[in-house]
Amino acid sequence: MKIKKEIIVWRFVDGKIGHEKQSLALGNFLKQEIKIKSFDIFTTGILFTFLTKIKYLKKLPRPDLIIGVGHDVHLSILIIKAIFGGKSVLIMKPSFPVHWFDLCIIPEHDQYHGKGLVYKTKGALCDIKKRDKKNPKKGLILIGGISRNFIWDTDYIVKQIKQLVLNNPKIDFDLTTSRRTPIDFLLKLDEHKEELKKNLRIINTKEQKKNWVIVKMNKAKFSWITEDSISMISESLTSGQLVGILELKNNKGNRRREALKILKKEGWIFYDRDQNFQNKNKLKIFPNEAEKCAVWIKNNLFNSYQFKTTKKNG
């Protein structure tokens, strides 16, 4: 039994928001299970890391756990582990053999069946801890944008939003966009503002306060999300919302569409097929994958450690 005051975590970040949100979610839920001290290490590739960071890394406490997401951090994690020790956790299906890492957290839709220690998830890891009672008169419309996995069609998306809002007059919708949303989208939507103004409010991303989307998810019963926004879909499901999908045309060989097919088949998300845009799914409790992963890591990677838990009894 190893006795430690705290677990030292090195979190590699690559500047991509989607990646950083997942590793941050895992780190935050780990804090609920064990006492940790975390250090963020920015990297854009292995050469950058070693030329600019090695002196800094030598001054840090040696890691017990190294976490990363994204192809740019693969080599960094492996070489840092070889030099400094610690257990390596990668949140994705790696380019390298899975068994080179101590744990890989891989989505089910990647259909990995090879060697190595793997924890399979239904969606992205989300830093959502709260499940308030939802208001059935409130809804969110979350718009993504240009993506290599889908073909964006502004007219088609606006048409779906118009049908959604008009066919649900008793639901007040808040709509917001993302950094990827094409400029012409809001201009096109504005052409319909008179007929949609009764129950549609458009929120500029620049006007949003911190965690605006998460706060809204915890209040509104419904979310309708463009299918390119996998992380938003995962966050919405984790918060306990009923999730409808605004469809896009997909490119061939699209793994994200396969992920959505699984969620649809299992009844987690709703695709409108009769064009009335009324979500008929039954509410189910979607697993909080970040929380489950944190518990699994504590019980399996650090089961030989003795440490003081941060959870309160009762």
C-alpha cells in the first residue's frame, strides 16, 4: 500500500476547446474522489514540448497521472511517462497501439476490440454535476457550423428551426451559435424574425456569461442541436435534457454519424421524421461518463494507494 498526501496530475492541453473540456471534466471529477494537485502543460507537438518545457517539467512534482486528449499529445504523454513515470490516460482512440498507454477512454462508436486497457463511453466527457428539475416550457437551440464531417446547408437548417419554433408555440426557445457558424446563418434566420419572434430569442455568443449554455441546459427541458456538435449533444444528455437533432448532410465515412445512430437506436436522441419537431422520447438518465471514469480510475489505477478522500460523509 502506497501512502501519499495527494495524487499529482499532469494534464496536457493542445489549445483545442473540445479536447481541453474533456480532460478538465475528468480532472474535476477526480477531485471528488481523491485529493489531487493538477498542473496544466500546453503542447503543440513533441518537439515543442521538449525544447521549451523540459526545464519547467523537471521543477514540478513527478506525476502519478498523465492525462491528454488529441493526436498532438500522444508522443508527449508516452515520452514524459518514460522519463518521469506515472500512469498515462488518453481520452480518445490513439494512433499508436492502445496498450502503450495505461488506459484509453474510447467512445463506443469507434468499435475498438484490440489489446490494451480500455474504458468505453457513450459520448464525450462533460463537466456537468447538476441536474435541476427542467422547465417543459423552455427549450434551447444550439447551432454548430462548418465541419469536415458534415456538409453545412444554411437554408436547410433555417427551415428546420422555423418548423421547430412554429410547431411548438408553448415553448420559449433560446438560440445561440458557435465560432464555427457561418456568417450568413443569422442573416438568413433574421428574414423570418417577425413570424418567429413570439417564442424565439437569439443570444449572441459575445453576450453570454460564463457557463451560459450549461446554466440553460440545467433549466430547459428540451435541446435541439445540429448533429455536428457532438460535445454539445453529450453535455445536453448528461444534464438530463430531451435532445432533438437538427440534421445536416454528412460526408462519407463519418464516424460521428455512426455515434449518433447508436444514440438514436438506444433512444437517447430524437430525429424528426414526420416534420412536426415535437420530441417524443421518454426521459432517461444518461450516464455521466466523466464521473464514471473518475471512479474507475480511482478503483483500478490507484487501488494500491492510500489517500484521504475529499468526499464528505452523509
